[in-house]
Amino acid sequence: MSTEQNASKMWSGRFREPLDPTFESWQRSFPFDYRLLPQEVAASKAHARAIAAAGILTEPELTTMLEGLDQVLSQTTLTPAVVAEAPEAEDIHHFTELQLTKIIGNLALKLHTGRSRNEQIATNMRLFVREAIDTTLQGLKNWREALLDLAARSEENVMPSYTHLQRAEPVLVAHWLLAYVAMIDRDASRLTDARKRMNLCPLGSGAVAGATLALDRTIASRALGFDAPTPNSMDATSDRDFALDFTQAVATLGIHISRFAEELTLYSTAEFGFLDLPERFSTGSSAMPQKKNPDLTELIRGKSGRLIGASTTLAVLIKGLPLAYNKDLQEGQEPVFDAADTIAGILSVLPDFTSSLRFRYDCMQAAAETGYLNAMAAATYLSNKGVPFRKAHEIIGNAVRHALETHRELNDLTLDELQTFSEAFAKDFFKAITLEATLDCHDVIGGTARTRVAEALTAARAKGGTA
Ligand code: ARG
């Protein structure tokens, strides 16, 4: 005889002793899996259709059950407070069954025929991740558009590019922004790829070895918009690759966003002076009246750490698990939720923030015109005159040294001075090292020549979307 306390559980029959109350509340997943109610209801409706087709439910019973499940969803608003008041529910599966029983009575107890919570949680999580991928892709699309607009608005304005955080060569501002579009396109392809791979339905896998009813698994799969049923019940009930794929893809996306955030944080300093932070997205200091702080970009940089954390938590959680389901997997839900919430939050502010950026093109251009950023173009000039590049590099190095010592730029040197370093210098040298020429000599696919960047912008726009 089971105890009164255990009687409300989904597994009371075999037990004689009540659960330790502290253990009982500690092991519940309802405090966090309550947010899977829409997925739980959808998966339960799909399962109800499958067992009806197998003859477990009559047509009227199926109708009652489907309507009952809809009511569970429409009548329940799950908040942490509501969850706290439902201590009898162990998890979202248990809660839904209890609610359904209140609405349609004992018929509800037939719903669990031929299924297990192991396949249910695997299904719910797939549905959750699939939606999170779609939301993330939409957010990415918005950010991509904001970057493209910003790139178009920047016209032919220039800035220094950096290697080792030392000024390297001038680039178009648009070229720099398009670097992030290239990252976004890889992020989107990773997410789209993950979505395709995960779109299989675990329902019918049972607890581990497959359903004990001759279910037509394609019924539930189709009802939930999956492409097909999963091919192996042991894998399906313990696989969380889809969650790993999602959190890892989002961690990589977070790394990209964090680099963007870091660059803007840096560029907004007085030392760089490349942009004015939009006031709408900045905060002041309670102590120092003059401050305008880049909280948005700093928070994004910080939150990207959480994304990496979520993917690491999942990887470590799964790596030691023998097949098939283990309760450890319950711990895999929160990192997925956190990653989905964190990236959704970031992408809710990032596109508008990006659109409102205003660059100080004059400061960017001044920085691009000082510090010998045309030295490589200068060496290329000599190599075009037949000087071997290694030699040309050396000659320009000497010219730079001379210019440094006399506090000038390369274009301030006279032809006579230049010719003391090499006979190959001629009058046309000065035309070859203007800002425009320095940009345009990078005339390759993916280079910063003005025509190439215009083409790249058009191609990125034409490609559209993020998939
Ligand atoms: N709350 C559980 C989880 O998230 C549901 C599956 C429970 N299965 C079991 N065999 N105890 O993993």
C-alpha cells in the first residue's frame, strides 16, 4: 500500500515509505520546467492522437482529451508564485496530468499509456530549442539589417584597421562593419544547420527501449512539425546534442557580439574618439558628473560569458553519462533556458543600439591618415616598379624611419629625399599613397578597395535574411 504522500505521484505503487521532505522539494524540476507548459501540452496532444489511432482512446475521448489539454494551457498562467503554490507537482509532466485530471476526470489517466517522461522531456526540450533557434535567427536578421544600414550610411568614410591593436592600414568603415555581417552569416548557418539536424521526434521512444504499444510514430511527429521520428529509442531519450548545438552556436555568436561590444567600448573612449555613445543607451555615474558610460556594450560583453558558461555546463553534464536517461539530464534544462533568455535579451537591444550609432568620421579619418598606414601601399608602389617586395619593404622601412625622426608622414617627404633610399621613386609615388589609392590598391574579392566594398555591400543585401 502506498503512503498518502506518495499517492499523488506518478510512480507511487512500488513505494512504502514517504519521501524525505527536503529531498522531495530539492529534486523537483517544476520550479524551472514550468515554462515548458506550451511544449508539454503540444506534445501531449500529439501523443493523444497517436494512442487514439492505436485504439486506446475512442474518437469522443480523444476530442475530450484535446480540449482538456487546450484548457490546461489557456487556464494556467505559470509564474514562480503559482509554482510555489503547487508543491504536489514534481515536474511539468506531473503538473499537466494533475490539471488535466481536474478538468476531464479519470480519462486523463489514459494519456500516459505508451509513453514515458523520458521521451516527453526530450521532446519538450527539442520544441523549446527549435523555437529559441527561430527567435535567435530573427534577432540576428534584425542586427544584420542594422549593420548593413550603418555600412551604407558610412559611404566612403575611412578608419584605421588594427593588427596587434596597432594601426595597420586604412579601411572603409563599411568594410569593418561587413566583417561582423560575415560572422553573423556563419552564426546563422550554424543555427539553421542545428535546427535541421534536431528536427526529429522522440515520441514513441518510451522510457528507453521504445513504446510498448504499436504506435504509428509518424502521427505525433507530423503533428509537432518534426520531419520524422528519431531512429533509436536509447539515443532519443538520452540525446541532448540539439541543446549542445544550440548553446554552442549561441556561445560562438556571443563571442562575436562581445568583440563588437569591446570595439565600440574602446572606440568610444576619449583616446580613440571614433564615436559618440547614444545617450539612449548609456548611463551616467552617481559620483562623477561628467561620465557617460558604455553600459550596454559592457553588459553584452559580460553576458556573452554566461553563454559560454551554458554550453560548458551542458558539455560537462553529458560527457560522463551512460546510456540512456539519467536524472542528471534534468540539470541540462536551466542552461538552455538561460542561454535562450540571454541571447534574446541581447538581441532585443543590439539592433536599435547599432542603428543609433553615430561615428566621428573626422577623427576616424585623421587616425587613418597618420602613423604611416600607407607604408604597405608605398612598398607595393616600388614592387610595381620592379623592385622585389622584400627589398621594397626594406626601402620603405628606411623612409618611415627617416620620416619618424623628422616628425613627418611619408607623403611629406620630398622626391629628392625619397630617391636617397631608392632610384625607383618617381613623381607618381605621391599619387600612389593617397588615402584613396591606399584603399583602392586592395582590389581583390574581400578587400577594402571602394568598388569591392560597394559590391560586398550589395551582395550582402541581396543575400538578405540569415540562413
Ligand atoms: N523532470 C525530469 C527531467 O527533467 C523528467 C524526466 C523524469 N524521468 C525519470 N525517469 N525520472 O529530466
